[in-house]
Amino acid sequence: MRRTEKNITMNEIWTQTCSMEILIYLLDKKQAILSEFVYDMRRSIINANTIYLALKKLEDADLIKEEGAVAHMGNKRLFSITPLGVEIALLAKQQKEMLENHQKTTVNS
């Protein structure tokens, strides 16, 4: 199992649904402001504290990176996905789609 220098295992990341949703979100958007995460993810009934914790773990695992405060956006925190994050997000997206397709076929049969 891969461990980062900050002692976060990929298993810890993978088992957090919120973390995978954030990676998939960034895979599609490439970059996002923190307030966008909170707004969009809360529609999925994920509370803001869970999002903040997941962002920290993803950053510690080098799957996302904070680009810093963006002055022309009112100094809002901007995040982007790393190359490793893209690889993990692609796997997560594929698994999510497989599960959704399975659920559709199970309901229809």
C-alpha cells in the first residue's frame, strides 16, 4: 500500500466517498474555488466540515494542490488536480459509472 510522506494511505482516501467525489469534480473542472466545492457538494448532502477534511487529506496525499489565493477572485482558495490525482479520479469515475449502470440494470430487471 502506498503511503505518502504525510502518512496518509491510499486506502484512507479511497474509502472516503467525499474524497472521490472531489477528485471526480476536479477531473471534470480542472480547477475549482473552495466555495464552489462547498456549494456543489452540499447539494449531495455532504457537510462543509467533511469537505474541508477531505481536501486536506487529498492535498496531503498529493492528489490535489492548492494554487493559493486568487486576487482577482477576492482572494478565494483555488485547488487543482495533480497528475496522480487524475489517474485516481479516472479509476474512481469508472467504478462509480459501473455501480450506477449495475443499479440501473438491477432496478429494471
